[in-house]
Amino acid sequence: MDQQGVVKNRLAVLVGCNYPNTRNELHGCVNDVLAMKETLLTRFGFKQEDMEVLTDEPESKLNPTGANIKAALRRMVEKSQDGTGDVLFFHYSGHGTRIPSVKPVHPFKQDEAIVPCDFNLITDVDFRELVNQLPKGTSFTMISDSCHSGGLIDKEKEQIGPFSSRNRSFDMETTTSRALPFKEVLDHLSSLTGILTSDIGTHLLELFGGDAGLKFRLPTIDLMDLLEKMTSRERHVDSGILLSGCQADETSADVGGGEGGKAYGAFSNAIQTVLKENGGALKNKELVMMAREVLEKLGFQQHPCLYCSDQNADATFLSQP
């Protein structure tokens, strides 16, 4: 409840993809999600019933497929109310990838996407559409502990971006990149469809039909029209806040649990470290800069970024009560 007595809903979708028993297996993503869930409950005033957790653990009730993740995000947006200042949060730990841009004005540019457990990619356009559907006064904060995560909300303003410093490297024998090269994604989808084409949209439409991302379902001219409308709305109302685990051209580290240790994502762990060391409210930009410092001290070669409006850069992370 805020100072005016209005009940502020706090809603969350938490996704962890470890891709068990595959060549792309990671180890710390589910742990990231469980740690964040506990933090939301104990520090930020979230309630158990207002959180959806999707992991690819054998006992999981809801697998993190592309369709399931987007459905959970839609449910979260539909629960938010106009004018109440609701706080929406999405945490994703898993693989990220970059795909050839379908925008004619950027024929050589690459676009960012996350990789659900079924490889039904969710792209920057999907997240932009989601943000533009938010009720007035609602915020949407996204933490993506994945590779190439900078820019995952299309058209979002860069507040903290590329950083060129390089220091000693963390022990690479204990880390795995949370990146899937485009070719690996394409090869996997091709093996499922049996279609010989390098057009990733063809494979996604064949496998997932109407559940495929907007970027692949719409004809180019319709997609460009949609992006123009999205950009027009974004100029007036933009409540998206992206805290990315690295720059768009970098990889994020998955730290293995060797010798009985607990596996984790380097960025997720840095966030938890900062929050534990700072009990008071932190601005979004403060949290990202502090997480960078934690990673730099540990020797990780990744640089978290912040994408949001000027106002949200100075806003309190998750509107901490």
C-alpha cells in the first residue's frame, strides 16, 4: 500500500532453464531463480501466490517453454491495474542468442533473444510489445542473466552501457557461457523440422505456429508498421526497466558447482551480493553499477547494463517498501 492508501500489487514471473541432459546444459539457472524468489518474499513484499516459477527441473509443474513463458507474462500483465503503481518483475536465467535482424533498415544487425527450453525464441520485439501493454503507472522490471542480454527490450534507452575495461579472468574451468551461437540454435531447429533452410523463422513457424514470436509470425511490412506504432507509444509511456547480465556483444557466466559448491549465474549472484550488503533502498542505476563492481573484483569479463527511461534509472529497484 502506498502513501495514498492504494494497494500496490507485486507480481513476478521467474524462469530458470538448465537444459538438463543436453549438450547445452547449464547448472546455476534454477538456483538463481530460487534465490531470487526468496529475496522477493523476504525483502520486497511479494507474496507466494503472486509469483509464477517456471523451471526445467523434472519435478517442475510448468516447463519454461516459449509459449508457457509468454502466457505467464501475459497473465501477470492482465492482473495489473491501471493507476495503482503495480510492480511487475521478470527474472530469466538461461541461454541467450543473437539472430539476424528482420528489419530491412538493419540488414546486417543482430537482434537479441532468450532461449526457452524448447528453443521457441522470445525476442526483443516480444518484450517491447509486452511493455507497451502495461496499464498506466505500472512498472516492468526485467533481469536477464543470459548472454547477449543487452537490448532485450526493443527501443529501450541505454542508461549504463558498454564498458571496455578488461581485468583478470575468473577461473574459466568452473564457468560455462550462457550463450548459444546462432548456428547451434539453427542446427537444433533444423534437426526437428527436417527443413533445409537458414531462415530461422521458417523453422519456428513450422514447430510452434501461432506460439512463435511476433518477429517471425508477421510479414515484414506488418512488422515494421507494428514497430513504428510501438515506438510512437514508447515515446509517451515507457515503463520497461531491463537489467542485463552483460552487453549485447558479451557472454554471461554460469559458474559450476564443482567440489560440492553451489552453481549460480555470475550476474544473479552479484545482484544477491549487493542486496545483502545494502539493506536500504537502491536506485536501479546504483544496483547495476554495484553489481559491475562485484563482478570486476571477481575477475568476470562481463558488464551488466541498464536500459530504461531517465526517470526509471533513478527509481528505486522494485519500489522497495
